[in-house]
Amino acid sequence: MRLRATQAGLSAGIGATLFLHPTDLRLQVEEGAWLAPLFFLGLLFSSVALYFVVSLMDPGFVHEQKKESGSKEQEIIAFPQDVPEVRLRRCGYCMLKQPMRAKHCRECRHCVRRYDHHCPWIENCVGERNHRLFVLYLAVQLAVVLWAMETAWSGLGALPSFSSFSWVWLCHNLLLLLCLLVLSVCAVVAALLLASHAYLASCNTTTWEFMSRHRISYLRHCPDEENPFDRGVFHNLWGFFCARRSVRWENLYPSAV
């Protein structure tokens, strides 16, 4: 809960700082041009809302399976070849049968479907149900951060030279300078994460599979460049962003692996 409060506090604090100093956004408000300031505030609120949604939602925890006729829980995507059923492994912690690509998270104390990683910033796992929202959150957050950096820079005005530097100028712009420092770090982190997860989504792989494939039973026997779940960039991205049901990955597992 502390990190969630920190996220909300940082967003509110940076937003207030940008409007309390003579930045472009404040000047537009004073001139009655509300469109850009309101859009910025809406984008800022959206980033905070997405953060809490991704942080608090079920990332795809594995529960006891109930066999019901006509169940729509799983979506089976046909593979262009007959694929044998894969025996599922039973988790040694929660004693449930793990679907393929699931992993037990010790922090959450659950197995997570299509496990990507446990994110300490959101205090939750990133998995099958919240991975696409996590990527959307990163994109919105990056847009907010870059806009806030440009706004903070506009509030500094002309930077003093070394000979004309004064403590009065530093004290007057200290909050904006701190905002720029925090925003710069956030921009680098958000950009790197967004780029890496976009690449992983295009390959239909996860952070866990990418980093630990030599220890994963269904990947360690594959050639280094082979991904048994890769169906092409278009289909991978379509399935990642548009699929609305769980995929039974063991039915897509090639028999040659």
C-alpha cells in the first residue's frame, strides 16, 4: 500500500507543481485556454487509474478447475497440425495443476497464468489478465511524463549562466528542478519497459520465458532462436491485445519440442 500511495502522491505533487509555477499549462489557464490543461489532467488521472487497476486486479491466478459442460473459460486456437496433449505439472506450493506457461509467485502466493514477472512497483504480478493493461499503463505513463518534462522546462525560463547563478533563482525553481529529475528517471524506466514488453508481445513470449528459458521444461530443449508459441508478429499482437479469453497453451505446443 505504501508504493500505491507514493504513486498517487507523486502524480498529485508533480501535477500541482506544474500549475503553481509559471509554466505553459498555467499560462494557458490564465488566458482561458482550458483545452490542453484539461487534457493533461485527464491523461494524468488516466495513468493513476490504470496503475491502480493493474495493481489491484487478479493477474490470472490459477484456481481449482471446475469441469462444466459448455464452459467458455478457455479458448482453444487451432494449430495447423495435430498436437498431443501435454501432461500438466502440479505446483509444489499451492498443489494445483499448473497450466502451461504458468508459474508460482512466492510474493503473491499463487500460480499465475502466462506469468510474466512480479512487479514490485505495482505490488502485483503481471500475467495473463493484466499484461495488456500493464503495457497500456506504461504507454500512458510515458506520454504523461514526457509532457510534464516539457511543461516543467518551460517554467524554468532562461537558465542562468555560471557567473550569474544565484541562490534566489535556485530556491524559486527548486521544485521544478526536482520534478525534472524525478520525471527524467521515470521517462527512462517507462520507455525501456514499454519497448521491452512491446518486443515480448510481438514474439509471444514473456519476461520469465525470455530470461529463464534454460530452466523451463517446455523451452529448454528448443533451439535458442525457436519459440514454440510464435505465430507471427501480427497474430501475436492481435492475440495479446485483442484476446478476451484464456488460451490453453498446451494444445498449441508443437510435438517436436
